[in-house]
Amino acid sequence: MYNRFQLAFKYIAYYLTASNAKGHGTHSPFVFDFITNVLQNKGINDEGFEMVQGQLERLKKSDECLEVHDLGAGSGIEKQSLRSVARIAKYAVKPTKYSTLLFRMAKYYSIDSILELGTSLGVTTSYLALAKPSYGVITIEGSPAIAQIAKSGFEQNGLNNIRQVVGNFDDQLEAAVLAMKGSKMIFFDGNHQFKSTIEYFNTTLAHAGEYDIFVFDDIHWSLEMENAWNIIRANERVMLAIDLFFIGIIFFRKDFKEKLDFRIRF
């Protein structure tokens, strides 16, 4: 993975070259609508946000330690297998601005089912569940110990539209995708390795519909992930790719007249 100085340099380059976050000068009506009604529309929220944020704050204060064995690229912060819940909550949980963005996307585009690869402590999963997709949320986590913490949070918050799967993405992904119905949103948030990311993309692409949305976490985390993102956005079925630096979003809509590729400040 890139060190913090390399990442900072890349972020500055992204910020200087990205389109503004207000949509001015954006010639695609769909992208302008995405910027104004999803990216910047903080008014799309849920009364459960405060509940989930409270859960995160409790996790950050936890003194519990877990035995974690990474199945993917591992953590950029933690190298020990014994990790504290508090540090996982501080360093591995997706920032709230991105979790709530995923919620807004699911709500605005009326997504029917959601799949998350990488539950972690279940905070982002909870935001996705609050969007109330018709067929619920499936989340896959490789670490049984971490999955158990997430399960406790779901139960405590009364989120009963989440189906947890514990195991290796390689073994569980296809069955999970086949269990999804209607329009799908898939959040790829685990195993940040080139080969695995491309394999997971190809597996899910085989079942992708026109109104599905794929979201990739940490697309600039390493050279491997940048290479993977470049291949994904160049795929002939991808009609729109949006780079928000820390996440990348792709759409398959056939009503676009040409392939679109945007970097947008967020």
C-alpha cells in the first residue's frame, strides 16, 4: 500500500484535477443529478443515523481484543493478529461521510438488494440496512470474531434485515450474488489485492443488471488497487465511472450515449 505521504500527494493531485462538487460545468444530466441529489444532498437521512453513530462511539471505547486472521491484503495499520475493537473502530471503519453516501445512493436509486464484501464491525452495514432495500442486505466477513461483534450491534439496534455470511469471499461470493433480487448495489470493501478485486468484479459482473451500482473502496490505496480500478472502469459494460478518490462508483445504464468517466471532489 502507499504510505501516507504518497497518498497525500495523490489526493492533492486528485483534488486539483477533479470536477467541482457543485456540478457546475457538468454536461451529463445524470451526473449533475447525482451530484446535486445524492452526493451533496445531506437531507436524505434517517432517524437511525444517531443510533448507529452511538454504536460506533461505544466501539471506539471498547477494551475488548480479538484474534483476527486476515484473508486478504490485511490492515495497513494493524500487523498483529490480536487487535483491539477500539483500534479497529478507529482505523478500519469507513468514515461516516461515505457510509451515509452509500445510504443516500441506495435510497435515491431505489435499490432492491445490497451486498457488502467486508462487514468489519458492521457500522457501514447498519447504514445500508437503514436504507431498507426490499430484499435486505447480505454482508460477508472473513473473521468470525469480528462478525460476532457486528452481529451484536445489529441485534442491539434491531436491524433485522441483514443476513450475515462468515467465510472467504472466494467461497461465498457467487452464492450471495445469486441470492440477490431486483436492482443491486454491491460494496467491495475487503481484500484489496489486484487479482482478487478483478476476480470479484468479474464474478459479480456476470450477474449485473442495467440499474445495478458497484462501489469499490480504497481505489487509490495501492498501485494494485489503482490498476484494478483502471481495468474495471475501462470494461465495455461500464457506462459511467465516478472517482471520489477513496471510493469508486460504476453504473451500467444503457441510456448513456457514450462512456463517461468523472473525478468529482467529495
